Amino acid sequence: MTRIIAGSAGGTRLDVPATGTRPTSERVRESLFGALATTGMLDGTAVLDLYAGSGALGLEALSRGAASADLVEKAPKSAALARRNAARVEKAAGGTARVHASPTHAFLRGTAARFDLVFLDPPYDLPGTELAEDLRLLAPLLVDDALVIVERATRSGTPDWEAAGLAALREKSFGDTSLYWGEPPQ
């Protein structure tokens, strides 16, 4: 069972797609959000969750104090589940959750919104060139002190931050899963 770990919607159950996604494990989410709590990046922020699946990352941020979460998921069934999950979390936590049933590139090209915190959890088999394009399209949408966190297979290696005009910040591995943190150049 996937659930919101903490915050005002802590314990809220999240539906997950039966196939086609790889939800972030609770252990990885606990570590990630523990680290984010020390940065102050969750209070009143605008969050973007790309390749959202069930929306667990963006909705966890909303539960912990983010003002808004935009969840982008191209698979219609997963987007429908994310909408149901968003309604549950909004009811318990407040804030605003918007689900966009759209390919990532199309959303990034079409939005004028600016974001403080961005999660990218693409399929593990997404080619590095596509991830680099996501990051390149994302860079102009970031506020100056934004954080970008990419979750991918450890074997896939570090994202190409430099090609996107971003700077690597840190990384942490959890077996086959790694989290890579980046930011706009200072």
C-alpha cells in the first residue's frame, strides 16, 4: 500500500496504477522528504511532479506544506488515479493540486508557471537524451533558488545537468535507485 507518510494528510492512502509505473518506495520518500524538511523548501512552495504516476511525490510535498503541486502524467489511467489521490490529499491538507494529462515535453513547452521544487521520476528505461531535454525545457521555469530532484536507476548515471544549464548539487543511492539533486547555477 502506498500512502502519504507525514504532514497534514499523513496516512492518506494513495491508489497506484496496476502496471506501467514504478512508485517511489516509502524508504526513498522518507529519506528524500527528511532531507527536504531541513532546507525549508516545502513551506508555501510551488511543486512540479513530472512523470507523476500516482502523484505520490508531489502530494507528499503538498501534505508537508507546499502551496501547490502540479502533477504531469501522460498515461490516461494513471492521470485519473492521480486526480483521485489529489482530491483526497487536498481535502486533508489544503493547498492546490492540479493534474495535467500530458506528455512532459508538451507540458513544459506550454506552461508559463514557475516552480520552486521539481521532481522528475521518469521510467528507468527513459534515454538520457530525453531526460536532458526535460531538464533543458524545465530550466527557464525555475525560480532562482529552486531544487530539482531526479530519481532514476543507479546504473543510468548522473543526469546531464550542465547541458540543461543547471548545476549538480548532490546524489544519494538506495540500491538500484538514486536521487540526484540539482539547482540553477548560483
